[in-house]
Amino acid sequence: MIEIIRKAMLAGIGMQEKAVELIDEMVKKGELSDKEGAKLIKEVSKKAQESGKEIEKLVKGAVQAAVEKTDIASKKELEALSKKVQALSARVKKLEEERGA
């Protein structure tokens, strides 16, 4: 799955580069004005950013689903267990002190 995501990202980057090259070439040939070329490049860059964010969301979702399937405790769950262990340790210490007194 990671390989598919990597290829998609590389394809997106490659397509953006090709689009910019094409736009630059069209500007050089006079088929587009500098202003039109700049506007198109800005649009291509914006779309690439949006695509990157969408891919990031998909990756996060896929990773989260994989972690849930493996039944690994989350950071939040580990912190809650740590607090319980600390509270129990304090109770045990208190009981031991009361017995010893």
C-alpha cells in the first residue's frame, strides 16, 4: 500500500513539473502572456497542494486502520493505564505504611 501511495505522490510531482515546463514553453513561444503563465502555474501549484493534502489524509486513515487492526494500544490508552498504575502504587504504599505502623 505504501508503494502505491509513493508512486501516486511521485506521479503528482512529475505531472506538476511537466505542467510548469509546458506553461513556460508556451510563454516563451508567445502562446501565453507572462501573466497568464503565472496564473496557470499558481493554479497548478494550488491543485498539487490540495492533492498532497488529500493523499496525506488517505495515508493517515490507512495507517490508523492498520494500527487498529493490529490491536496496539494508543498513546491515550497507555497514558490512562500509567495513571492507574501510579494510583494503585500509591494505594499499595499507603497500605504497607499503615500495616507497618
